[in-house]
Amino acid sequence: MIKAYITSAIGAALLLGSTLLATASMYKYDAMCAMGLASEKTIQTDCAIYEEIGGMRYCFGSEEAKAKFMETPEPNIARAEKYYQTLE
């Protein structure tokens, strides 16, 4: 009986860990504001405001930043990506 509980606990821990890892990897730019990056600024967010594009979660520091970014997402993604690469 104890063995079953331990096995279940280990399985649950592994599942939780892989779920958290998958969720973390969905955030583009380490949860920095995508519009900020497109404007060559680094603004850390909690990703409460986001938009999913191509399976990735782009985070924003405000609804205004998200709206501005989504007016022209492709060029903004390119600018954000270019600036983000300079930070690494």
C-alpha cells in the first residue's frame, strides 16, 4: 500500500514538473513585454496580459501595449526578436 502511494506521488511530481516546464517554455522573451522589446526597452511582466501567436505566448505590460503590438504583429515580432537577441 505504501509503495503505491510513493509511486503515485513520484508520478504526480514528474507530471507537475513537466507541465511547469512546458508552460514556462511557452512564454516568448522570458516574459518580457513584447511591445517594450519592439521599442528597444526591457520591461519584465507577470504575463497576466498576453496574446498567443503561433503557439507562443507574447506577454505585455499593459492592455495598451498589447493593442499597439497587435496593430502590426509581424513587424513588431521581428523588431522584438532583433532587440531580444542583443540582450543574450
